[in-house]
Amino acid sequence: MGRALRAVPVPLALVAMIGLAGAVLGRVYAGPLLTWLVLGAAVGSVLVSVAARRLPSWLVAPVSVLAMVGWTAWSLRLTATRAELPGGLAEVTADAAANGIPRLLTAMIPVEPTPDTVLVPLVAAWLAGLAGAEVAMRAGRVLLGYLPPVLLYAAALYVVGPNADPAIGPTLALVAVAVLGLAVPARGAAGADTAAGLAPAVRAAVRARLAAASAAGLAVVLGLVALLAPLVAGQVDGRPVDPRRYVEPPQVETLDENPLIRISGWALNPGQQLLDVRTQRPGPPGSAPAPDGGPGAAGRPVPIRLAVLSDYDGVTWRVGATYRNAGRILPVTAPAPDSTVETVRQEITVAGLSGRLLPAVATPRQVTGARVAYDPTTGTLIRPEGLTPGLRYSVTSALETPDANLLATADVPAGEEVARVLRVADGAPDPLRRLAAQLAESNGAPYARAAAVEQFLAEHYRLVADAPSGHAYPNLTFFLFGPRNAGGQRGTSEQFAAAFAVLGRLTGLPTRVVVGFRAAGDGPVRAGDAYAWPEVLFEGLGWVPFDPLPRPDEEPRPVEEDFRPAPEDPPPSEVPEPTVEPTASPEPVAAPGGPADAGPSTALLVGGGTGGMLLLVVAALLALLLMRRSLTRGRLERGDPGQRIAGAWREVTDALRLAGHPVGGDLSASEVAARARAVLPVGADVEELAGLLNRTAFAPGTATAEQAARAATTAGDYVAALRAARPWWRRLLWSVRPGPLRWSR
């Protein structure tokens, strides 16, 4: 019984040391599952060695390895089931064995326990228990038997690196367990004297030799402590090396590095089915869900993101993301204050889409059915194995919508953290710079600058499907300033989004380009649904999307109407020389002091100058009044009924801006109508006008002349009521303010 008790502390110490290694590694895992699996491997490996201590030593290892295979297979099946990974045990095990180490070192923290992230720790823990138990118990070298668990513990510390707090408590516990395992057997055998039974002279020599060996060992230990203690103490406050820096994370294919160039190809084959989508969007509290599973009360359809491109070198926009292997649960970031967060659940089936980029609504929070890698900076996903037809996965996203009321006063961040999305590549053409300066000249606030760029692109360029791909500086210059009869001023969403992003950066806005798909409810997503849009980063609000695409019911105006390049000075050789004209004979000069020498009086000069200034002011005010009235008549009386309805709407939005209540371009017509009703509770029915505008937008050519006349009457009544509510001096200046003449229309 005593011998059995003396044999217990060493196995317990080995199990505890390996379990502590699992606890240290488990700090970067999600949940305690890995710690318990490693502890199970420690108990199993040590118990097998204890139970097989009477077997030959060559037979213990095969028996222990068979037990390890059983425990590992059960653990892999458990983690695969919890992670909802597809495939059988053999397929899961083969994939984990082939990719276990790189995925463990490239996984996003916290690491989800999946077969490929638990296989290596389990096998290492079992082998450490087997080696430690055999050396410590069968060979009797307890201190040497502690080496495998200690190495396992050091490996766990190295893998964790700087991604967790210092493991001071577990390290002290490891030392205490090791000392206890060494001390207890020594106390149990304290009564035995190795020199007993020897001759007195021999016994004295043996004891002297043992004392000398103990003193020498103690001196060596003290010397090592004195030598290594300063080095170890100096590393206490140091930052551990992260082994992830030596392992290349999952990469996208060349095709996915710049998916912006794929839009032109998709636009030429719009019927190709790329995805099949099923969407669930629970509406606000108290709202009824849509009967067809579509957007319903939850709001307008949201785009599905494919890629976010942040890097531009003047030739190509690139993804430039750093993807990390992730489990089902993705890291959660705090939403912006005052923003609305909506949960969107989608089941997506891949049809004809190729590459590795995995489409999802921003921002994904949980993915099932596919192994993914995630970039938290852009909120995009990839499937390292690539997309295959028939792949089905589910994504739960947190769709964040910032408060539109805060955009007008929001600032944009600056500094090193956003230098990447503010960088303008060398070689930007002068016309681009002049256009950006012109758009920013009268728009000081960041949102006003972004809205000015958005409106300029939407009102001067044509969206076509057959435009050639390209977004380098020369391509954008031709798109923005090329002659229409030669193919300029027309492009796909690729050119619109890229031009917005470049012009935005030239005006000091942090921008990026997003590629994705329109998905209205359930059903197939085709190649014609692919498009690109720009986003701008605002402080406290995050990334806000903009839509620079032209409206379907508006004819683009020539760029030359609102942008004229600065005239160049002629070369000196072309400056005409002045010509000398023959002059008449000079008139005789009057004598000094005569009547001809007397000039106009000072009073006459002052009076004439003042009168002239007044005449100029009156003429300018009269000209502004006539131009404003001409603009209003043109909007309300010219064009087809749809154009007149749109002109009536512009009268309302300009009136709101004149009254000090501007509306952003991101608001829908219904939202603007609600804002107008809040500004002026009584008066014309602006909601009816918004309904007419939506009808013309979604059903062009269906508006009638009667509807256009009613829209003009509604707009006139609202503008008159809004003007009447202003102070008397503002009413006087209302009709001569030049703002509506220069605002982009």
C-alpha cells in the first residue's frame, strides 16, 4: 500500500503539468473545450502507461498510440459536430492532418475548437504524457520525465505569444506541481540508507562522495540562477514573439485581388446566375414580416458584399486584406453610437461564381456550412479552398445603418491609421485635381464634399453595360473628360465608383471601393446584379456608402457646362506684338489756369461712383431674379411629365436647403418628404409628390401630364408656405439667392 501511494504523485504531477499547458493554450481559444480535451489526453496517456507498466517496454508505445487514435477521433468528431462542418470523419481527419499547423498559426483569435485547430495540441499532449510517464515511472528518472510536459508548456506559451496576458499563475502552479512530484517520493523513501551494510570506511567514503556531489550540484544550480536570473527578469516586461508572423495567412487568387475588373464581363452576360439567396430580415418591433421572405418591413434591399478594395496605385484597385482562419463565430466590433443595427440572416448557394471571395451582407457575425477566413478590417470573407458550384452556407450579419442626421456635421479621421485610404498615387492628372478642387471649393464640410462628388458624377455621365474595363488614371481621365462622340463620359459602375474614390481622396476624404451584388429578397443573383460603389469613412459613424450612378429618368448634362479646364497661357512666341496706329494731330493745349484745366469736383466723382455701384447691384439682383424664375419655369414646364415631376421635386429640396434644412443624397424620397413635413407641418402634401417621384423612377414613361401639373402645384404651394414662414428679411432675399443656380442639379 505504501509503495502504491508513493507511486501516485508522479503520474498526478505529469497529468497536472500537461493540463496546465492545455489551460495556457486555451486562453486564445473560444470556450474551455480545448482545455478539457488536452486534459483528457493527459489522463489517458498517463493511465495507459500506468496500466501497462508490467508489459514489455516495446509494447507500451503501440498500445498507447492506439488509445491516442481513439481519443483523437472522438475529439475530432465532437469538434466537427459542434462547428457544423460538412463531411465524414475520414475527410475531416485528412483535412485536419494536412492543414493543422498552418491553420492553428493563422487562425483568428479567439480560435474556435475545430478539428484542424485541436488535432496538433491533442497529439502533442498525448505524446508528452506517454514519454514523460515512461521515463519517470519505468526508468525512474523523474526529473528527466518532466522534460516533455515542460517542453509542451513552453510550446503553448510560444503559440499564444502576445495574444493573451502573461501566464504568471499557471507557470507558478507548474513549478509547484513539479516540486511536489519530486518531494513526495523522496519523503516516502527517507528511511532507506544507501550506505547501510557497507564497511565503515567504505560507508564514510560513499557518504562523503554523495555530499560532495550534492554540494557541486547545488553550486551549479546557484550559478545558473545567478547567470540566468537577470536575463529572465529582463524578459518579464518584454513582448513575446508572435509565431503568426512567420506563417503566411490564406491568400486570395489573382482573379480576386481586383474583382473590380470583372464587372464589365458580368455586365456583358447579365443573365448568368452566380448565386441563389434566401434572406430573413426581422423588421422593427411590432412590424409584420414580409409574406415572401423579402425585405418587407425591415427596409430596403441591402447589397451583398464580395470584396472591399482599399489600395490604389494609380493603375489598379486591390483588396489588400489580411485574412485569418476563423470558426463559425466571428469577432464582434462595437457599433457606432446612435446607429441602427439590424440582424440579417441569409442562406446562399453558389452557382456560377468562381474564386475564393465569399459573398455576405456586411458585417458577418456567424458563418455555418463553409470553412472561412475573415478580415476584420474590411468585414469580408474568403473560402481558402475556393468556391464550387452547389456550395451552400449560412451567414448571420449585423447590418449597421448610421444616423443620417449626423452626417452633415460629421468629420473625417486623419493620421497614420487612415493613411492607407487617404493615399493618392503619384501621377494624378491635372484635370482630376482641378475638378476635385472645384467640387470642394464651395463645400467645406466632409459630407457636403462627398455629396457634391456624388451628384456631379450622377448628373453628367451615362451608365452603360458595354464600356471597356479599366480604372487607371488614363481610363478615369477619358471617362470624366473624354468627348461623348468618342466614347467618353460613359462607363460601368467600375468607373463611377473608382472616379468617386479618387476624387474623394483628392478632396481629403478617406475612401474605398466595394464590389458586390444587388439582392432584392429571395431568388437568384445574376451577373447583371453585380456593381461597385464607393464608401467614405466618417468619425463616429464608420464607413458610409454613396451612390454616384445616374438616375434612370435623367439625361446627363455635358461636363463642359459645369467644368471648364483652366486656360493655358500662350507661349511667348505667339503673343502678338502691338501695332502702332496713326494718330491725328494733337490738339492745342490750353494755357495753364484756363477752363480746360479744371477737372470734375470730388462731390461729382463720389456721387457718380455711388450711383454706378447701386445700378450694378440692382442689375445683379434683377439678373438673379430672372435666372431663378427661368430655372423654376424650366423645371416645371419643360420636358416630359417625368422630367417635370423630378423638377418639382428639385424645387422642394432647394427650398429646404434655402430654409437651412438641407437633405442628404442618401435619403429616399419618402424620408425627404418626412423631413419636409417635420420642417413645415402644415401646407402642401409633399408625400404625394414623393410618391409620384418614386413612380417615375421605378416605372419610367408612365407619368401623365395631369400628374406633372399636380406636382408643380404641390411644389409651388410648399415653397410658398416655406418662404412665408421665414423672417421678412429672408423673404426679401429668397428669390435672389444664387444658390439654386450653382447647386448641382
